[in-house]
Amino acid sequence: MSSEQTSTNQMGTDARSTVIKGGRIIDSTGERSGDVVVVDGRIASVGPDLDADVVIDASGCIVAPGLVDLHTHLRQPGKEEAETIETGSRAAALGGYSAVLAMPNTTPTIDSAAVVREVLELGRGAAVDVHVAGAITVDRAGDALAPMAEMASLGVRIFTDDGSGVQDDRLMRRALEYASGLGVTLAQHCEVTALSEGTCMHEGEWSARLGLPGQPAEAEELMVMRDIALARLTGARMHFLHMSTAGSVAMIAGARAAGLAITAEAAPHHFTLTDACCADYDATFKVHPPLRSAADVAAVKAGLAAGHLDAIATDHAPHTSETKELPFDQAPPGMLGLEYALALAFTELVDGGSMTEADVLARLSWQPAAIAGMSEHGRPVADGEPANLCVVDPSTRWVIDATGGASRSRNVPYVGREVRGRVRHTFSFGEQVVIDGEVQR
Amino acid sequence: MNGNLLTIAEMSTDEILEVLDVTDTMVEVNARRIPKVPALRGRTVVSLFYEDSTRTRLSFETAAKRLSADVMGFSVSTSSTKKGESVRDTVETIEAMGIDAVVVRHGSSGVPAQIARWSGASVINAGDGWHSHPTQGLLDAYTARSRLGSLEGVHVGIVGDIKHSRVARSGIEVFTALGAQVTLVAPPTLLPPNLEPWPVKVAHRLDDVIGDLDICYLLRMQRERMTEALVPSLREYTALYGLTSRRADRLRPDALVMHPGPMNRGVEIAGEVADRPNAVITDQVANGVAVRMAVLYLLLGPGRDALGEIPRDTTVEGSMPDTDTRAM
């Protein structure tokens, strides 16, 4: 499909109006066809045969609220050689995102108002809306609570020690109690270090064959089990990051059925790749939690389809080629995701699963927006709403290359994989930050 | 082998047998008055050892020298790796000097496979992490074959810390490829997870299988396993898994006792048992040089067909014109 610009001034500047014509609108209220007019950062009208200064042909395309990533490592401050807020935001925009939640495992850790302010400031000129997650404990060390209230006063709604889990039961209980008083949500990276320390992949047939130390699924599941118990004890809201095992998905389903205020996410690599990918000792496939068995992949897909897992979150984790070329057991964990998540979800969960495109968009946009309390994202495509939108051509098939796209890193585990669905345009508060697959900022 | 020797798993049975057959020739060379032939003259072999192993390194270097290759040793402790140079940069630096093969030992599984992706030289795995030690497996198979004639139907018990052992993994691969039945004898804590797909049986007591073994292969028991709650004590390990004199008496009279060295006498093997005539531990060491010569020859030499041209020892050391060999 092609899209046409009728004006050379595509920046969606305030005075000009833009109409996205002929698309299939999918949002939290359902699915319909119609044109969408954007003026001054907001959706001015939605309906048939609308006109504006700039016309974007969206025939054959899906028009949806911009995607929201609950789990992005932008690496700034501290690891600018791997990614910056600017480059990571570009990758996000190209992936159809209008908002990302930056994880706090930076250097320094985002564990105080000062660092929150710094990251928010750096994010101000970015291609997407950069939100910040704060750490639960000081320096993510798991010893003392970080000043959550001072960070919450700057708009932080999610707290996590992502990269590791809060190991201490008592501290986690206190954190949940304290967080519930602030109305914020704790998000856990579930991994019991006593079972995972020194390991570099999933424990199973492949770790045995490759002679690599593995961590069992139970390293994740024991903490999921504990945190469900603590959520029950405290009544606090809780979000579970990157669920990767069949056992975890089953426990989440049970806890939700029991009425606990629990949400959970899965990462694209956990519904796409298995531990067999590690066979060549390519650390591109090293990630925490590790790539699991085929049965776990099937369970994650089923959990997303059934709605036990609310969100698809990328865990976009850039690392330089130098560090990814270290021996497998020494290389840092993590892989890129922002530019591939939507296409992987269409390919694996719609074509290779039982979900609809609308189901996938719910888990990529409005459901994660609700979890993170992002009131301006994932909104219905309706008059007066902020114009955070993506236009996706669902029929484009493309092959993922090794360039890493707009990211500063190239740790792409999907090279050579053919996927379906390509983001054509992304709007951030009315500004067209991606035009025909080209990022504008 | 595709120009490299990374694991035994990627060798066909015919390739394994070819190495063993060429080893016969190399054993003959090693028995000569001057055990040296010009087969690899002009070839350069680098040993790149990130983990100390004087025995394996000496064995490889001796093998290369007996084939007249030039040998460069890259010693990690005196090199730039201490200054933080990456493996890739080191390999590319060495390669720029013009080399034909690199013999790699590394404490992390998979490093030889990584190097093979970056390097045009032949990569020979001299042991990586818990993963693989293919020349050890080949020399074990050669040693066993030369004593037993064939490994078809032979029952091999591999005893001890299988989980952390590259020797065990390569042994399983080579023995099963040659038709042997392998039983792993270890407590569950020292076995790899998910053994179901492996072509092996498992026993948790040496006493259960000792009388049925043709080969009792003992692995070195490392003391640090005590601190990892894998076995309660060396004493208890020896009681269940050590080849004590009394247990060794229950072996079949023709059964072999093997060990990759270095031995902990009194732990996994009684000192007296290691010195019995059916213990072939020093044969393993001697054959190690010949097997590594065979591997180097097959990877770098003029080809199997030229084996007949390996000259008699009168031609050694350039005392005859180079035209006697095709070894360039």
C-alpha cells in the first residue's frame, strides 16, 4: 500500500489539519471504518468522508491508538553507548508506540526525584512520550525503600527493581503496603536469585547439552507465588513483568480468578523464541528471564489469548555488540524489541495463534496504558481525545534485518524472520513523528 | 569436521573412525627413534589457553611439533587479555600474523564456536566450560579401542561429576557413536538436568553396575563441589562412587579403568587401583599426543591420501629435500 502526502509540511503543525482517510479504526470501543481528522494535537472529528489540509491515505490500514510499552530500557543515564532516550524513542515511534515506560535500572538508578526529573527532562524532546518507572529500593539493592512518594509527586506510577526481584519477603511486604497508600503500582521482576545466581539460560535439555548453567522455571515461579501471597496479604495492586513460564501463567490466572488486583505482561521474545535458539552460543539470545521451552512459549501465547496476561511489553534492552560478543555466560542479558513487537504479535499470536488484531492491539495499547495510569494514551479514537495514534498496514510482509533500526544497538534476535504488519505512521500528540516508516525526530 | 573440531557431536562416525585410524599411524611415528615428520612444515598452530592446563597444552604443542608445525603459545596471563582485550580482538590480532589453526581452551562453554565464526583458521576445541573436550573423547576412544579391539556393545560406566564435566559430555558422544552402551553413575546433584533425550542409562550407585562394566571411567571430583551443597563430603562421595580396592576387585578381569587426569588418589580412585595393569591412565596420556597429531594432520595436512607419504624417520628435519613431502 502507499500513502501520499499532499503537503510538504508534514509535521502536523498546530494550525494545519490532517485527515487519516479510509482506515479501519480499532480501539477499546471496537472496530469500524472512518476518517480521522487531527487538529492541534487532538482528534477533531471521526467519521466518513472528512477533509483536511493534509491527507494521509490509510486505505487497507489499521488506525489505532498509539502503542504503549510498559517495559523499555532507554539506558540513559549511564549507558549511552548502548541507547539514549532520543534513539530509543525513535525506535519506539517506528514501532508504533506513542508512549514508553523507562525502566529505572540506569546509572545512577532512578530512585530519587532528582533522577526522575533528569530523565523526564531528557525525554521532553523525544519522539514519543517518555514516562519513568522508579525503583522500589534504593539503588535497586533490595535493602531499603526508595522515596516513592517524592517520585510519585512527579508523576511516577510504576515502581520496580527490574533487572532483579526484591528478594526480601519482609521488605516486599512493606513496599506493597506503602505503595498502596500512595496509589501506585509495584511491578516485579520475578527471579529468586538463590536459584538463578551464576546461570545464563533456561535450565533444561538445551542447557544440559550446551554445558551452560541454567536456571529452572521455578526461579521465576517461586517469586510469582510469593508475590501473589503478599498481594493477597496487603491488598495492594501489583504488576508482574515478563512472565515466561507455564507455571507463572497458571498462577497469575488463578490469582486473578480469586479477585486479586494483579496484572501481568509478556515479552515478544517469550512468545516467539525458545531456549533452542541458544544452540550456537550467540549471546543475542541471552535474556532474563531466559528463553524457555516450547511448552512455556505455548503457555504464554495461551495466557495472552485468554487475557490472563494483560499486556505485551517489549523489555527492549539494548546492548553494544562488544558486550554481546563476550562468552555467553559473561554477556549481558537483553534484546531489542520496540520495532518488532507489533509485527511479531500479528505473526505469532494472530496468524500463529487464536487472537484477533484487535486482541493484540488491546495488549499493546489501551491495556498497558491503563496499568501505567497513562491517561493520554490508549484512548478511544474519538473527538477531543489526544491524537496519539498509529497507522499500521497489516498486510505488509517484511524480513527483519540485523541493523537494529533506529536503536543505537543491534542485538536483534529475529534476524531473517519474516513477519506481517508494518507501522506506516505514528502520531504523538498530533505531531506525525513517523511518516511512511521514516522517523521525523 | 568442516575445518574445525568443536565437538564430537558434529562428527560423523566415519570421521571419528578416520581420526582413530590416522592415530594408529601417529602412534607408529611416536615410536620411532626420532619421532618427528615434516607433514605440517610451514603451518602455524597457535595455542590460546584462557584456562590453565599445562597437560593439555603440552600435549597439543608436542603433537604440533612432531608434525613440524610452527607453534605459538598465547599465554593469557602475560597478554593483553589481562588489559581487557576481547576474545574477538585477540583472535583477529593473532590471525593477522598468519596462522593455520588455533587451539582454544576457555572456561566458558561456547567460546571455540564463537571463535570459529570470527576466524578463517581451523579452530580446535581444547576444552570449553562444561561443554566439550573432543580430543579427550577421541583419545579415550582410541585407548579403549586399542585394548578391547572394538567398542561395539561395550558397557562404559562414566562415574562422578557429569554435570560440570566436558570430558563426560565428549565421552558420551564418542562412546555411543562407536556402539558402546554408556551408563552415567552419579548422585542426581551431579547429573545434568533433563537427561531424557541422552542415549544413556543412569545409576545412582557404583555398586549397582560395577560388575557389569567393560570400562570404568572415573571423573575428577573437584573439591569446590563440597561448598555448593552438591555432595555432603568427599568421604561420602568416595563411599558411594569411589573406585576403592574392594570395588575394583568386583570389576570383570578384563575391564579397563580410565581417568582423564589429574587424579585425586584416595577420592575417586584408590591409589593402588590406579596402578593395576588394567588401569590405562598413562596410555591415555601417551595416546593424547598421537590423537592430537591425527586431528592436526586431518585438519591442516595434505589429506588422508597422502598419509602413505609420511616419510620414514630418515627424512626427518630437512635431512632430505622437501620434495619428499606434499606437506606445504
